[in-house]
Amino acid sequence: MTKTGPATNQNLRILISGVGNVLRQDDGFGIAVVQRLLDRGNLPAGVTVLETGIAGIRLVQELLVGYDVLILVDAMVREGRPGELFLLEADVPDITHYTLEQRSAFLADMHYTNPTRAMMFAKALRVLPKQTYILACQPAVYDDFDLGLSPEVEAAVPRAVERIDAWVTELNRRATKHR
């Protein structure tokens, strides 16, 4: 599902994408966060929220629209406490530096596209925003197939929504200052 806030010429075009697999416990964190944003509604102007799940190629297709900022929301092992949030600047490898053989291998299997591969592909297509971030949550459980987030990660969902709201406001404030 995708939803976009009202159009404006003053705000940045920001894509918030929730990635993960709801069938693998805390790996569904990104989906839970964007679902909360979508259910809440009243998105800020210029903000698009997209549930990507495990279909990274859907992210690449959406980036073709053109965005100033990408915020991926995902569970990520960072050696923190379960439920701890991390705001990271994405460091996306550039496949143009790969050999022809490496590029062929990379492109050969695009139906399984994790977030890193999706961002690499978007960068190669020159549609990855210069400002690309990951809002990550340290999972507690994610190895087994099972539904539902752990209590620690479930408690992180509203904190993540608050952090995204504050961050979008700050990004737009900074962009307005520099115009």
C-alpha cells in the first residue's frame, strides 16, 4: 500500500519505505511502522509512505518517480538492546565500479532483491536520493517463522513513528533555510 501527503512546492519529496518480512517475527518492524503511519493518515506534504515488504524491486520502481530523501525502516542487527532504534546514513556501494562479470552476477537475479541490492540498483539507475537513511531497530527474535513482534520491538514502533515525524519536520526546515 502507498499513500502520499498533499502536494506542495515548499517541502522535500520524501519516501518512507517499510521493509521486512512479517512472517519472521521482529523482521516485520518496518512494516509495522509504515502501517502505523498509513493508519494514522494526515501525512505531511510531500511525504509518501510505501510498504515494500521483501519486494525490493517495488522500492526501485517507486524511486523512479523522483524523491529528495529516502528513509528505509527495517529491523537490523546492530549489537544494541532489543527495541533500540538507530538512525543511519546509508552507504550504498556503486556497481559501476564492479567488473563486467560482477555486474552481470548482480543483475542476474533481481527477483530476490533485499534493501541493499535494491538501493544499489537504484543508484545504478541514478534514482537513489543523495539523502538516503535507514531507521533501524535492533530485533529480539527473527530466526524462526512466526507472526508478531517481540514486546521490545512492538514498544519501539510508536517511538519510531515519533522519530520519523520529527525528522521529516527537521529535513523540511533545513531545506527551507537553504532555498
